[in-house]
Amino acid sequence: MKIRKATLSDLTDIVTLIDTEFTKEGFGFVNKAQVETEVSKGRVFVAEDNGEIVGCRIGKEKVWNMVVANSHRKQGVGRALIEILRPQTIRVKNQPIGHLSQEQKETFVDPTVFYEKMGYTFWGNDYPRNFWQKAGENAQFHQIGDKAHIAIYKDKRCLLFI
């Protein structure tokens, strides 16, 4: 397995991975334009196994999204995606809230334990952010959700006090 920065040629595979794993499991929706912007700015890392993209992380100092193919979970892919450039902050959905099916709600897995094992500490909850692309390359916030269900984790090594 190899961890590397994503390129624009990876875009279709990244979006497919997000749509088949991340969105299906109820973690939210990430649009192709947002991924393209983040890739072009060098803020997306991928895990590649035998030429197949099996994991993806969006964000550098702050991770906004991370997904690992179900077939490659519990094999160190998520850990490798975090450790390639350890972020100070991770924002992740940790409750089955939103427009989810009953199956998504019943099978939702809270990722808190994973991040705590990686040395992150729960910092609080925030509201979800939805993005849209505005003529240029900057992703802009256009809506803040009505429930604070996005967990914020901070790297203990980066905190001045706890």
C-alpha cells in the first residue's frame, strides 16, 4: 500500500470511493467540484493498493473528510492516511443524524474510538458545513446545519493545555 498526494487523474476514482463507501454509510456528501478544488490545492491524500484507490483524506492541517474502502478497513489504511501528514484538527460526523435511511442509522459506526487511539482528544461539536463552488477556485460556505453533530478532535501534541 502506498500513501500519496492525489492528482487530478485520481478524481473519478476518489469520487467513486466517496459515493460507494462514505455517502452510502451516512457520513455525508462531498461533491466532485469540492474534491477537484482540494486536489488542485494539494490537500487530498490517497491510499493506493495494487493501483486501486482504497482510501482518501481531504484536508491537510484540518481533515474534513476521510474514507477507507470497506474491503481495506482494519488494515492500517486510515492510520496511514492520518500519519502521512498529521493534522492538528479532524472534523467528522459521529452521530447518525441527517437524511439517512433506516439501514444507515442502524449500521452507522462512530469513529471516535479510532481517533482517540490515534492520540486525538474530543474537543466539542460543531455544525456541518455544506460547500458550493463560486466561479473561482475557492470553496465557499453557504449553509450551516441545524444540529451540532460534527465532532472536533484535536491532536494532543498540538494543544497548549488540556
